[in-house]
Amino acid sequence: KQEVTQIPAALSVPEGENLVLNCSFTDSAIYNLQWFRQDPGKGLTSLLLIQSSQREQTSGRLNASLDKSSGRSTLYIAASQPGDSATYLCAVPGTYKYIFGTGTRLKVLA
Amino acid sequence: GAGVSQSPSNKVTEKGKDVELRCDPISGHTALYWYRQRLGQGLEFLIYFQGNSAPDKSGLPSDRFSAERTGESVSTLTIQRTQQEDSAVYLCASSPRPSLANTEAFFGQGTRLTVV
């Protein structure tokens, strides 16, 4: 049974820092991995989708990497800003649904 | 519309009343998902639609919860005899293909349900 874990659970950093969020999954036979952002009480916004054949994806200040063999993905945020404050979720597809990680709650201090 | 639309955005109801939550998926998206998120907790899968059939409804927590979908269009999640434990944000997502193996899902902004 696939399990997805994210560490740290919460992170508070000063503005301008580069930071790394971690996602681990127990079954390496995944088709893809997706990173989402969720603002409090809101829906999910897709950030990056990495296919199993890819090693990384970049969008602006965000870079996500995928290492299937070790069951890990990282989301790198460069030059963090207060507007980046949110919960970040990783997810892998199951048979009919996403299996979500536990989330990292990020706070970027001005 | 351009994205997944959910209504209402907020709903306050009295314990014991029935509520209906609506989801309008992206046009042409064949797959539709409902999730629930209680305050401070992760996302709980409720049900998956492929067209108007539901191959996986394993996440519906009790027989008070039901959902239906009209073709590849709107879906309604109904909660009967609401309880305070039903208070949560209910999220809907849709995707263009049946399997998430080769596509991604797009989420709506959710309906915040408060049972008082």
C-alpha cells in the first residue's frame, strides 16, 4: 500500500531564504508525482507535475526533482517571499485517486 | 468556465438538516473526484466518477453521504442529517482522462461546510 510522507511538517523561514521541502513514497512504481499549494481554507493549486521518466521540472522560482529508486521528491523554492506562505502537498496517483502526503506548512517571514 | 467551480463557497447549516454541494468540472473532463478536509487535517478521498458511474466510492464515510453525476457534467454531493463532525472543506477535482497515470487533476476552491 502506497504511503506518502512529507517532512518537515512545518517550516518558518525569513524572507529571501532558499528552502527544500521533502516528499517520500513507499512504492517506487509511480507514474508521476505532483506538487500542490494550498492556501488556508482554499482549494489546491497545481505547481509542478513530474512524470516518472523525468528527473526534474522547473517553474519560475520552483524546482521539483524526482528520484524514483529512492522514493523521494524534493521541492526547491528559491528566494522565498511572504507570498509563498501556504501548505505544500505532494501526491502520487493511485488506482482511482491521488494519494496525498501529509503536507508541509510554510511560513515566510517579512 | 476555465476551472472547476464549486458552490456554494460557504454553507452554514443546522445539525440534522440535509445539504447539497455542487461541482461543475472543467468542460470535457471525464473524471471527477470528491475529497474532504477537516480543519488542520489532510485530504480524505470520498468518491471517484468516471462519466456518470462511480467505480470507487470507498471513501464515503457513512450512508448519510451520497453523490451523483450527470453524464460528464455537474456532480452533487449530498449529506443527509448533518452532524457537527461533517464540518469540513469539501473539495472537487476533475481530470481529462480516466487515469491519473498520464494526466493531472484540477481542483476547485472548495465548499466550507459548518454544521452548528
